[in-house]
Amino acid sequence: MPEGDTVLQTAARLHEALAGQVLTRSDLRVPRFATADLSGRTVLDVTARGKHLLTRFEGGLTLHSHLRMDGAWRVYGPHERWRGGPGHQIRAILANAEHTAVGYRLPVLELLRTSEEDRAVGHLGPDLLGPDWDPGRALDRLLTAPERPLGEALLDQRNLAGIGNVYKCELCFLARVTPWLPVGALPDGALLRLVTLAERLLYANRDRPTRTTTITSELRTPRPPPPGPEAKAGAEAHAGAEAKAGAGAERPRSRAAPRPARPPVRVQERLYVYGRARRPCLRCGTPIRLTDQDDRPTYWCPGCQSGPTP
């Protein structure tokens, strides 16, 4: 499932194959842009913005795409067989003398002026893997609706850009709260810790071919900060706002009487809860539960995670 880390990897592959090269072929298979021809233009760069992809061309044009649930870009050599899906699923072809990039099942594909990119991505919150990452701004946006369930707030790309359904479930597990807990009901300081952990999780997986959240050694070391003290100052400035917003909110209710102790599961898994319905929790052994939240499959452990449930 494409999320901020995998979209960043896709952007890197496309940039390596296309940037600095003149297109010898372009084919946009969506009705609105079917007659657009980018052949003869040089690709300037391909960059990720949250879960969006921006491919920029000379002449001030940008191809904006979004993968959503099952879209994909594949890069092929001159004589390599295309294996991303049947032909009717192809939505875009960009080729130069050495590589061909093919976009499959792209639910969003539009050509716009580079100067107007904000029409496509201007609504996004700070990008967890981008140079604009600012935990203070992310906190500020999350706290604008303290009554909103945490899982829904994390998926709202206007709050922070890059989290998808897998990370939503994993982050709530690591925070030991359910995805239905209101944002403002988190214990003091917990939201700042959660935002910090989200950035470290995506950063740790930025180059991995297979996403994992269960190896925590890399999460103890933050990525190098961007130039300037703005991100750190923003986080500290908003920590007080977080405490204030949560002061009158309901706290996670206590769990019932302790369950009989179960032996912890020792088998190494890539993810703690996502995709593990009815299997034992890696922390306490309780079977993982599955239900929908806002029409998305949501996994949680009833033994480890406090807060409301459906």
C-alpha cells in the first residue's frame, strides 16, 4: 500500500530514470489530457510531496499523479517486458532513449503549470519526509479538532502528509491507544511523542524495499535536522498548546481487571498489528482485532491499547 515512504522511493526511481533526459515518447491515457504531447521536453526532476508525485518538465509544466490504494509507476529498459499489469490499466507512458516509465492504475493524473502546483498539493500539511517537516505545525493542525478520533486525524493529509492506513494502525499501537480515542484525550506530551515517532518510522523505512515497524533500534536516533532551528522551536512552542487542548478532555479509560498473563510472542514480524487479525499480539499475546474506521480496515490490540472501540 503506497504511503509516504514508498512514494518517496517511487520518486527516486523515476528521477534517476528520467531527470535530465529528453522525452522521446509521452502518452497520457486520460480523456482530459489525451492529446497532450510532452515529447521533446526535458524532465527537470521528480519529487514526492506527501503521497503525491510531481514530475516537472522544461517549459513550466508539471505532471501530478497520486497512487492511492493500488496505483504504481514502473521503470523498464529498452527491451524489457512490461509487467505492471494489463495494457488497459496503463494511464501514462514517459520514455527517453534509455528508460520507459509506465504508470498503472493511477486514479489521479493531471497536467498543470508548475507555477500552479499549489492547486494539487497546497492543502497538505508538513511532509514527514520533506524539507518542510515541522512537528510544531503538525501538532497545531492536529489540535484544531481535539474531539476527532486519532486514526482519522492521522490520515488527514491536511494535518501531516505521508501517513497511510498501515502507519495509522502501527502508530496507534505503539502509542498504546486505540484509533478511536479523541486527539485531545491523549495524555500530556503523548501527541508530540507520536508525531516524532511517525517521522522516525517513515524515515527509517525510506530506503527499505519492505516496510517494517518492529525493529526499533533505528527509531531511537532522529534523522539529521534541517538547517535552522525552526522545526525544534516549533515543536517546543506547541507542546504547551497540546497540554492546554487536552487539559479538559477525557483521558483514556482504564482497562478492566488484568487478564491472565499470556506468554509474549517471540517470532519476528514486520508489523505489529496491520494485517494480523486474530493472530496473537507480539507484546501481550491477545488476538488482534479488525474492524473498519471511516471505511478503512483498522487493526488494534484490545489488550495493549486503551480507549474507546466500536
